[in-house]
Amino acid sequence: MPADETLNARMREALAAHVGISEKRMMGGLCFFLNGNMLCGARRHQDGVGRFMFRVGKVNESAALKDHTARAVIHGTRKLGGFVRVDEPDCDDKALLRWLHLCLEHAAALRKKD
């Protein structure tokens, strides 16, 4: 389940104006961080579908899951609280910016990590 440079490029472009963004390969793809706190990630799955993962926070999770394009994130056998995933076809540029706004808002409220 390799990282997908097309998806990663979309994330990079959408996050380019923000200070404190870093990247790290993990969870089978590439994850993006704000001041050391995970924001989001992207990868292409074995079924060929590109998926974005957004860390919206546990407080925002139930509201985020009301969006018909969002699904809970299951990693292995475990549900990751505070995370949602959206398939690439359901995430145009406008939707990507909306999801990233939630992620940035959540991460900005967290303590900076080294």
C-alpha cells in the first residue's frame, strides 16, 4: 500500500501557506503534521482507491461522520478516535480545504511537540 505522490502533492499544495508543517512516512502512506501534531495523511490502498485521512479530533468526530463522504478510520482492527477518511473521488479541492481547516483548527489547539 504505497504512498501516492498525486495525493501527497494535493496535500502539500493545500498546506503550503501554513508555517510549521512537516511530513513523515507512516501508516502505509505519508502523514502531515503541524508543529509535531498529526493533521492528515494520504495513501493509495490495495483496492486502487486513493484515500485521505483527516485528524479532526474526538470532539469533532461525530459531526464529521455526518458528512456522507466521511468514514471512520480503522487501522488494523482498531478504530482511531478523532480521525475520518474520505475517498479521493469524494474529495475535490474545495472539500480538501474544508477538511484541512478542521484538522488545522484541531492541531493548533494542541501543545507543540518537538
